[in-house]
Amino acid sequence: MTKDIVQSFLDDFKVKMMILDIVFLNNRVKNAQTLALLEIPVSKQKQIIEELAIENYSEGPIEDTNFVGSPLWVFGKSIKGHELYIKISMGLPNRSTICISFHIAEFPINYPLK
């Protein structure tokens, strides 16, 4: 994966998020527990996504085998002393972007472009 490809994805993702917003799957247990533990409101959650950079890239694009309709991208970010595992997708055309995972990492995250 190259820095240019990751930057292009992030640029496109952030523009789409700005126009069509983002859906957080915060009803998932791990996501909800992390938000409660770290006291992160949805507004801060969105800001964390907006701040993702090439250095936060871990893996992707990964084929979507579930339901979001577009490849998944994984990023990591340190928040309040915890490494967060963040999995996002562009979502379907003309629909919101999606944040599938937003929780404390269960394993160390690899950052190949750091």
C-alpha cells in the first residue's frame, strides 16, 4: 500500500462524510463499552475520524463480506492512553460513510506507513 493511495482514500472519505455524514455502529458491544470507558461523545468520535492521517493506516482495502457495500479500511489512533481500532467504509453510493469498529484494540496494531 502506498501513502498516495491511503491519502486519496482519506480525502474522498472525509469529503463524503462532510456531505452525507457518518453512521457509527455504536450499538456493537465493544464500541459502546469503549465510548463509555473513555467518555467519548459522538461529536468527539467524529472529530477523531476527521483527524485520521496516513500514519494511522493499518490495513485495507479489505473486501466487505457483511453488509456495508464497499471495502473496509483499518486505522489506529491513541486516545487517552489507549490504542483504538477504527474500521471505516465509504458505504453505499449516495449514502453515509460508515464506522463499523471504534474500540480499544484487542491486539497491537501494525502501522506500515508510519
